[in-house]
Amino acid sequence: MADRSGVTGFLTATRGRGRLHWTDWVSYGYLFLGVFLMFGPVVWLVLSSFKDQNELDRFPPRFLPYAQEVLTVPGYDDPLPAFTVTEGDLAGQVVGQTRRAAGRAEVVSPDAPEDRVRLTTDMLQPVEGVAFATDNYTQLFARFDFLRYFWNSTFITIAATVIMLLVNAMAAFALSKYQFRGRNAVLLIVIGTLMIPQTVVLVPLFLIVTKLGMFNSLWGVIIPGAATPTGVFLLRQYMITIPDEILDAARMDKASEWKIFWRIILPLSAPAIAVLAILAIMWRWNDFLWPLIVLTRTENFTLQLALNSFQGELQTDWPSLLAMTVLTLLPIAAVFMFLQKYIATGIASTGGK
């Protein structure tokens, strides 16, 4: 087998010589199945966001977005819906529908616009073609303050992530590199909080936020997530691998503990911090329950709360909901796509250099 390297070589590698071995068929079939299961729903979501309400209500659903074509008929100001006649004297002709009621329709032919013919609706087949309803996206900016919601989500995500990384890193540094009485007990308490569901602490957390005057404030969403047991435990386990000799040498050079933290601990823990940053961004961007409790003013809504406004008790605006869902997923997908390599790097590598 020829020497191949890179992504192309990996994807085109085969076990058989000259033809595919049966194991190649099984391997590629398994890989294609995995790709279909992972990306199939995403592709369906994106295509559905370009469908109008009638197409979304259609059963069985169709993969591509279709829309009925229109026909320009002389004597009519607006284009008419186009239909193909399936029976009768006009069978096979494309006509425009002028009105429709009680199972009957009035149609006209472009060749004879003055002659109006009445047919039953079962004799008409709509003329359809692939069409992308871009109005689903343009209406979002006209009907909703999308940029405001986007800024709120971005500010909450960035501020909460930066604060959480700083607080968690300092706590992990103390638990991994300092010897003090009760250190193991503190670590057990941090680990124990991982088993407490978020719903259990919602009421006391809400009371604290209200007493501090952060209700209906973006900081009321940011501050409660300033420290997470998952982040402390992850960074602590990583910082343990950093040799203590490096810290001792820095102390002999009269370096302060704060300087050791900024100049040594943080740079050596960069892979683990990158992993936690990616997870934090995904958590904060997709958070829905806590912002729903804290924020009640529309101007403070995040994108996730704005999505909820499309769903009512009696009717759901599916075209706008799907379009905004796609726009909401784009930033987090871009972050994960460009930074996901740090997940494997942070888990596989160690802090000792």
C-alpha cells in the first residue's frame, strides 16, 4: 500500500490492495453511519429554517424546502398561484388560480386570461420548486431586537467565563500546592457539591440574588456561576502534576505567591484552562433555567430566553423559532470547531515541562 499522510491519506486508507477489503466496507460504513447520525439532524434543522409555515405543516415532511410557484397572467396586478390541471379539457396545462372556496377553484390560462374556468380542487396539482424562505431570517431583525439579545448572551458568557476561570484557578492552586489543615475536607466538600442537583439550590440562590439587588440584572446571572466544583476539581487534578520543585525554585528567587500563580501555574495549566474555558462557554451560552428565573425584563433577555418567546400557549411560530435556533447555534459551534483540539490536548498532556 502506498505511503500516505495527512487527513486525505487517513480517509482514503484501505486494507486491501487494488480493491476494498471487506473490513474496509465495514469500517467506512460505520464511519458514514456515525457522520449521518451526528450531522443529519443539524442539516435537517438548517434546511427546515428556510421553510415557510405551510411547508413545515406538511405531512409527510420533505427534506428540501419547497414553495409553490407563481404565474404572471396579463390583466392581473399580482402573480397568481400556479397549478397543473390533471383532468379535463385543460389537462397538462399550467394555470393560475384566482380564487378558491368550498372545494372548487377558479383558474385562468395565460393564453386566455379573459376566460375563467371553474374546476374542483382535486383536479389541480400545485407547481412547486425548491425555494429558500429567507424572510424567516430577515424578519427576526425587524420583529425582535436580535442584536440586543446577542449582546446580552455574549456579555454574560464572556464575563462569567473569565470570572469562573480566575476563581477556579486560584482555588485549585491552593488545594493542589498548599498544605493546610482541613485541605482534604475542603476538597471532599467541593466534590460532594457535584452530587447536588441545580434545582435544589435555585430557591436559596434566588433569595440571595434578590437581597443583593441583582434581580433583573445581567450580573445576577453572572455572579452565581463564579465558581463551579467541576472547574475546581479539573484544574486541581491538573495542577497536581506540576512539579513542586519549580515553585520552590521561584520562591528561592524571591518570587511572590501571586507572581508564581501568574507566571508559572497559569502558563503550565493552559491546556486544562482551555478545556474549562470551552466547557464554560458552552454552559453559559446554552443556559436557560437560571436566566429565566432572574431576568424578567425583555431588554435583558438572552438568546435562549428570546427563543422561548416564539412559543405560545396556542400557537408556535416555527419558521422564526427554527431560524433563530440556527443563529443561536452558530457562535457556539464556531467556538467549539476552532478550539475543540484543546480538549484532547488538555486531557492527554501533563503540566510538567
